[in-house]
Amino acid sequence: MTAKNLTKTAAPESPADEVKTVHVSSVPGLGMETITLSHHLNIEGTNHRPGDKIRVPADYARHLRQQGYVART
């Protein structure tokens, strides 16, 4: 029996506390909010997994809350 070296194949993951800023078109001057995602979301070609914390414009955060993408904390 041979054992695989999984450390070479595993992709490094970003720290859970890292907050990514997402740039989407919105009304200027409303400010930014940090949200935690409850579902997988693809924003402008970037995949975000459940539990990821991202900074988005306040208007976009409101839309995501209404659609159920923001985790309740």
C-alpha cells in the first residue's frame, strides 16, 4: 500500500478572518458594509464561499440580505 502526500496537492486556503472588498456598480456615497455570506456567490467572475466575509456597497448588501445570501449573526 502506498500513501499519497496530500500536502503537495492541497491548495492553501485564505484565513477565515480575511475580508475581501468587492467592487460592484452602485450609488456612490452610500458607504461600504462587511457581510458574511450564507451561500456560494459569484460576483463579477470571483467565487465566494459560504462563510466568506466580503466588503460591498451598502445598497448591494441590502439586496443580498433580501435574497438570503447574508448569514444571520
